[in-house]
Amino acid sequence: MTLVTRILHEKRALITTVAMILAVDVLLYVLAVYPLSNKVSRAETRAVQAEAQLSQARANHATASQTSENKVNADSELQRFYTEVLPVDLAGARRISSPLLVQLAEDTHLVLTRQSSAPEKERGSLLARLRTTMVLAGEYEDIRQFIYELETAPEFILIEEVILSQGDASDEALVLTLGVSTYYWVGPDAAS
């Protein structure tokens, strides 16, 4: 009998007990600890994903709230623009544009040779446009000053067309053909 066989034979009860305890430990690990540790790791992964989704949802909510707030502000600013800046009707648009243009021409020493205005309405729009065409004659510096004064005026008048040409050969004055527009509110009743 060899030494190992003899030890196994004499200590059989102790070895069997240790082997059974080891088998129970392995069985407990396989049946209980390992599945639970997998469940815990999956739960931790889901928790991390849920936290990321929650952070993303909070960021989306903040962006949506900011967008909504910006839209409300833009709507109120647009409404203020319609009510406080734009003329309320065609007569108001004429009261703003015609005297201003004539006065600016006089102030900048330009000669107004022709002026015509025509209202234009785009179908489906809540705004209409009063388009004015002017023909002015004068020196280059006076024309520059006229355009500067018009652009910096508090009235809402847009320069849409500028044509600068040389006058008659006998006259050294430049001729400015200027197309300007102002818009006025016509409202939803007139838009249809």
C-alpha cells in the first residue's frame, strides 16, 4: 500500500466530510451565488443605463423648455413689432413714409424729381407693403447722407432698390432711383 492510499484509507471520514463540504460549496456557488451575482451586475448595468436615459431626458426637457420659452418670447416680440413698430393701415404707412422721404431729400439737398407709391398685398399674408419709388438728383455726398439718414431713421422703411446714374451731360448731378418699402398690418380678416 502506498502512502497516499493509506492516508485516504485512514482519513476517509475526514476526506469525505471535506469533499462533501467542498461539493456543497461548489453547488451553492453554482446554484445561488453565481446567478445572484449575474443579476446584480445586470441590475447595475440597467441602473447605469437608466441614469443615462434620465440625464438625456432631463437635457431634452431643458432644451424643450428653453425652446418653448424662446418661442413665447419671439411671439411676444413679433406681436410688439406688429403693434408698436408697423403702421396699422395704408394711411399710417403713407403718413410715415412720404413726409419722411420728402423731408430727408430736403435736408440732404437733393432734388425730388418724381415719387410714386403703390400698395401691394400678397395673398394669405397678414402684412401688406407700400412700395415707393423716388427719383432724386444731387451730389454724391448728399446721396450718401440721404441713404444713411434713411437707414438710421426710427421708422420701419426698407431700401429695396438703389440705382445710381449720371445725369445729363450738361448737368453734373447724379440721379438716384430709389425703391423703398414699408409694411403695414392688414390682419387675418383681410388675409383671406
